[in-house]
Amino acid sequence: PRADGADGTAGRSVGDASLGRAAHSSELYKGDISDTELCARLMEDHLVRALRDAAEGQVVQASAYALGVLLRRVCDCSAETPTRYQEWYEANSRGDGQPPRSAAWRALSEEERRSYEVWGSIGDALRRTVKPYLLVSAEARGSLANRPPEPSPLFRGGVRYSEWLVRWCKQLLAHAARHRRDYGEGEAERAPRRLTEEQRGLRRRADLLLACEPCVRFDPQLALQLLPYLVLFLLAAEEDAAAA
């Protein structure tokens, strides 16, 4: 991670505007991507772009909700994260634009690492745009888990490709919501056993994917980007459920 202004340059991220959209589209899927890296990519490529293009209405509401969940629930950011990250970076920087030593990073809690990683990876312009959403509620929506997934086959004659993509994505999101419910909010709620580290990781990835559910109907390209991650999540969740 790095801080803007520490060496006179902006922090770099997967979603750095200098990389250009073509660089992203050439790597639509990355199998070993972390939650924080995927959040940065989704914010830059889809959610913030949607906010800029839509002045008001459902698109803005959906994007604001997704940003709040990604920043606060998935990446453990808070309204204090920008200040705390900057103070930590400046206190531990080695000078000459070098990032803090690894010992300073290891001394952070898991939650601090996630929040500092995502905040340090995004550029200054994106930080300014998403900062107000550090105050948005990170409560996940639960209605999707109670809705039956749309039955297959989803592709029918006369259906546009973009419509099929969105319907397929929403079908997989409905399955993901059912698995997410099984992991509960804490260690006891709907969880038959204490969650393992892998299960907590699955719960976090589910929160990430489900945060985008209100947005996919407005953005088929977002649906396309989510599809491989949804498939991987569902395979892992099904395997975990079978082993229970």
C-alpha cells in the first residue's frame, strides 16, 4: 500500500485510471484476486462510473449501497480510515517514497490490513469520490435469500445477450445468497459450528458479490465480470456444505 502525497505521486491500484479501461478488459477474470483488489476493480470500473453517469434515481441508490457494503463490510473501512491510514503510512514510511517496512504491516490487525490495503491501492480521485460512502450503512440486504432462483434454461429465443447475462448473474446471486445465509452474521447465527478461516473467507466473498446485486440490472458488463467469481464461489460453497 502507499499514500497519495507521500512521494508526490498518486497511489496505484488495479483500478488506477492510468492503466486505462483496455488493460482491465484484457484481464476480465483473475483467479487469485483478493477481496480488496476485486473491490477496488469493481469500484473503479463500474460503481463510480455509474455514479458519474447517472445524476439520480435507482442507479445512484444501487451504486451507493454497493459502495457502502464493499468499503465497510467487506474491506472493514470506516470514516476514520483515510486519516488513520495516512498517519500510519507517514509514521512508518522509510523515506524517499519507500513504503513502510513489513514489520509495521505485520503489526496491524487483520481488519486494519484490509482497510489500509484497499485505501492505499486506489488513486486520489477515486478516494475523493468514495469517501462519502464510508458513512453509508453496510447492512446487507437479505431479501434475495428468500427468493427462489429463476429456473433454467435462461437463454431463450428472442432474448438479447445482455439480458441473458443479467438473468444468469441474478440466478447465481440467488444461489449465493442462500449459502451466505448459512454462514450467519456471527459465530452462532444459522451456523451449526464455529466458522473456520476458509468459511469466513467464503462469507466475505459472498458479501462482496451480493453487494453488487442491485447494480447488475443496470450494467451487463458488471454481470459479465461477476460471473466467473460467482461460479467459483458456488463451487467452493457447495463443497463446504457437502463436507459439513
